[in-house]
Amino acid sequence: MTKQEFVDAVASKSNLSRRDASAAVDAFLDCVTDALKSRDTITFTGFGKFSTADRAAREGVNPRSPGEKVHIPAATVPKFSAGSQLKAAVKGG
């Protein structure tokens, strides 16, 4: 599903215009991005939790020349943990 298809689905389920649904989706994505940038956690009970995780620096292998070792720097990465209701809905089909 693309972002535009998602906006259309939100518009039809919420009886909003496509423009209002697009603004709502953009606002949601901006809020999640801003919260994760400041290392906050966002929890939607039953749906899931958005958070950040620290990934340590490590040695990797260059896939183009497997004998060459490369240094992969430490990074902060986004993380999503699915909630119980979301897991049950996906499992049940």
C-alpha cells in the first residue's frame, strides 16, 4: 500500500476529504518522526509501540569483496513493537 492509497483509505473510513485525510496522515507522520528524533516513545495500547534503539559499532564484511572488513559506525535506529491486538488481527486474517 502506498502513502496515497493509505490516505484514500483514511478518507473513506473517516468521511474526510482527501485533502483533510492527507493533512492528517502527514501530521501523524511528522509527530512520530519528531518524537523519535527526540528519543521519545509512542505507545498505542493494543496496536504497538514506536521507539528508538542504539546499535553498537561493529565490524562488517564488504559484499563486493568478501575478504575486506569494513567498520560500521554506531547508530540510533527506529523500532516498532507490535501490540497484542495487532498481532491477533494479523494472525486471524
